[in-house]
Amino acid sequence: MKKLFVLCLALAACQETPSETVAEAVAPPNDDLRFVGGYRSADDECQLTGETAFTVDFLDHTADLVSCPTRSDAALSLEDMYDVRQVAETGGYTLYSIPRG
């Protein structure tokens, strides 16, 4: 029984949880940004962006703050899909304010 328990612990330690995978995939480029999650889907390169010293002046209770890699296909499609207003750039990311529907 003890061997089975040890084997289960070893297997559990080897498995990666989905949240670890997502966190690695969307790590912000610097301390200017705090990513909350994908904007249009969990794997979206454009990330809903939270409050930091850099973003505080761009946050608005009537709009979402979204960061996309600058000039990426994801950024271009975001611009096509929504009424975006570019508010800043930092660390290879462009920040957009998108009014909530």
C-alpha cells in the first residue's frame, strides 16, 4: 500500500496543471503589465490587463484594458473586431481601451 501511495505522489508531481501552462504562456514582458487572462479566449495573445503603477491611468470602469503584442495578427484582429482606442505601448505590447458593450 505504501508503494502505491509513493507511486501516486510521484506521478502527480510530474503532471502540469492547466493554470501553470497558461501562466507560462502569458507571462507579462515586464513589471508594467499584469495579465489577468486571454481577452477573447483562454489562449488569446491579447490579454485583459490589470492594475499596475503603469496602467492605473488607463483603467476605466466602463472599458476593458487589453494588451496585445505590438503589430501582431492578434492585435490587428482585435482592432478589426472592436472599437478600440490605443492608449500606450510598453515592452513590445500595445495597450487598448475597449468600451464594454
